[in-house]
Amino acid sequence: MAKIKTRYVCSSCGSVTSRWMGKCPQCGEWNTMQEEQIVPETSHSEIMRRHAEGPAKPESLRDIAMETMTRQETGIGELDRVLGGGIVPGALILLSGDPGIGKSTLVLQIAAAVCHGHGMVLYGSGEESTGQIKMRAQRLGIDEAGLMLMAETSIQDILAEAERMKPGLLVVDSIQTMYSREIEGPPGSMGQIREGTIRLMSFAKTSCIPVFVIGHVTKDGTIAGPRMMEHMVDVVLYFEGERNYRFRILRSIKNRFGSTNESGLFTMTEQGLCELTNPSQMLLAERVGKQAGSAVAAVMDGMRPLLGEVQALTTRSVFPVPRRTAVGMDYNRLIILLAVLEKRVGLSIGTQDVYINIVGGLRMMETAADLPIILAVISSFKDIAIDPCTVIMGEVGLTGDVRRVPHAARRIKEAAKMGFTSFILPKGNMEDIKAADYPDCRITGVMTLKEAIHAAFIGH
């Protein structure tokens, strides 16, 4: 009997060593080396079979026939948008997100939609019993006869059933709860996750049946398990949002069959996740006009323009060091913008506490939100309201200049559809805007922060 060998694999970068180390020699992370047994070598029969088939022959790029794939539209428009038009047959899709964000709910709705349009779906769950999944399905109003549930943690048993049934979609919830009988170690270990992913990938490619896999995340937000798992799958989706808000965003981190610039927007309701066809309207639904400290920003989420409300509050500080609080934006970016505001405009806010809030749970990480944030701070400090029909966009440099933003025409078009008539944007974007397309709108181009302040508070 061959001696069992072990090795140590870094859970962060995937590097392998023959002995344990406190610090990974490749990425420098501490306490990431985990022990796993070496997978036994390929059996003699498998070696003989491969030898009989012979090695693969190289082919000229010009001689290779183009493969045509018909995507499966799920009927969930926001999901199809993120995937690039639908699910590609034989694709291995990894869905991850924070606990309680709605991953299982989304996957169950996807399974029901595919079952309704494309036939039978096999849902393998290692976290819940079939009765628990049935309870959630009733709450979501799902009652598809072709949706087959299987409470199992053995990856071999799930794949054996999938090969027998030939479903239109296979769902595995989750990869961290699955185990392979051929690998030593508990479910969730690096060896088990790697082996499970390899088996699912082999099944998807050989059967042309798409596979949805749910993956857990670590405390720092990264996908749990070996990093190579993300490289092996075809699509990596991340479901994000604040649990206390109804707003959810589905992003594509990796997509071999489409763009990663698209995002899907959902809202969590008692009946499950509902698509948001007009998210800007929901974000601005409760906005009250003529309020000091409020500004409307036009930002891009992937290739989709979004309008969100920026609220700022400045109060005289009672502490030696004034407070700076940011919700929905980068804190360090706020510190930079306040420094530019004080240095280039001369606004004395060194004794003021500054609070920034992006309403509705939206996160504005794009630099196009710089100008509306600064103008909201000035509005609160001076107690002067910005025209409620004004939309603002622009990146602010350290010298106080306002730099151009991408896709300015898309932002203006989205805002104009919602009834906004005034726009403040970088002057560099004016050459991309045709004023004749917006006859009822006033579009003001600015080059510096002082010009933007004049347009927002004096020009109107």
C-alpha cells in the first residue's frame, strides 16, 4: 500500500510547500498554510485509456470551426444582462456574497425560471433539508413540478443523479458543504473544494449542462477556499448590498462569455427578489426638494447610469479634532475632498464636523461623485439649497480643477427622462453633448471648483 503523502497549500495564493510554514513564502500572508493529502495518481486503466486515445493534435486557428452557442434566457432580465444575454450551455457559474444577502433565494428563483422555460432542474443542497427549501419556495410562490430537490453532501451522488436525469440546470448549494469520498478531509477543506470544483467543471463541459454553484465568503469578503477555484470556473458573480436595505446588486467579477461591466439590480421583498428596471426612481422617491445639504449625483454602475442623492451635514465641532463620517463612499476620498475645499476655495471647515450619507444604501465609489459631494458640503455649510432639478457630475483634482467623466451623455439622458432640467458637468465633456438633443435642459460646463460653486449657488 502506497504511503499517504501530505502537502501544505496557501489558502490565499495557492502556493504549495512540503512542510508547514507560519508565513507563506509567495504572498507573505500569515497562518494560511493548510494541510491536505496528495490526490492519488491516475489509475493504470485511466493511463492506458489515455495512451490509446493518443495526445491531442495541434490545429491551425483558421481551420478550427466556429462554435455557435444558444444561450438560455432565464426570464430574469437583470440576471441575463449580467451573464451577457443568458446562460451558456456547459458553463460553470460561481455565485458568492455575504451571509444573509439572498444567495439561496436568488438561486431558487433562477432554478424556477429555468425550470419554467427549459425543463427539469436539479437542486442539490448540503445546507438545508428538502422541507426547508419547500418552505422558502412557498414564500416565494414557486411550485414547479420539474424542480427536483436533493438534500445531499456527496458530490458523487449529486453528479450521478444529474447524469441520470439530464436536467436543464444543476444547482449546488454550497460547494463548502460538499465532500468527495476519494479525498481525505472534512467538507470545506481546500482539497475537498478543489476536488468538488474539478468534478463539477468536468460534468458541465462533458454534458453541456450549466451548473450554478454557491460559494461562501471569508470575513474580509473574499470567496472562501483556494484562489484557483475562481480561475477554474467560467463565471464569477458577486451578490452585494446592505442587509438592512432592500437594494441588492449582482456584479460579474469574471465572465468568459461576456462583459464584466454590467450589473443587475434587485430589491428584496416579502415575495423574494424583484428586478429593478428603474433604480434611480426608487433611490430618489422620497427626496424632498429645496433642502440644504442635498445634491443629486449621476454615477455609473458598470454601463448603467444611476442617480443618487448625496446628503451632507456640517455642524460646529465640540471636539479638538472634528469628526468626519462617510456612509456609502470612501472615507479617505472624503478627507481629500475636504482638504481641496479648504485649500482651493478658502472654506473654513477645520472646526466643523462633516457627515456624508449616500441615501438608499447605494455606494458611490466613482470619482464622478466628487463634485456633488463637495457642493452638498458647501450647501450645508452655507445653509443654501441647490436647485432640486439639478444633476451634478465631475471628478475634482487636488488643484481644484474639475475633470471629465466617462459616458456623460448616458448620464444626462437618464436624468432627462426623470424630469431633471439642469446639469453641471466638466467642460471637457461639453464636446460630447449635443445641446439640440436636450432643448429643455440647461447644461453648464465648468473647469474649476469655483466655477461649479458659482453655477450651483449664484448662476441659478
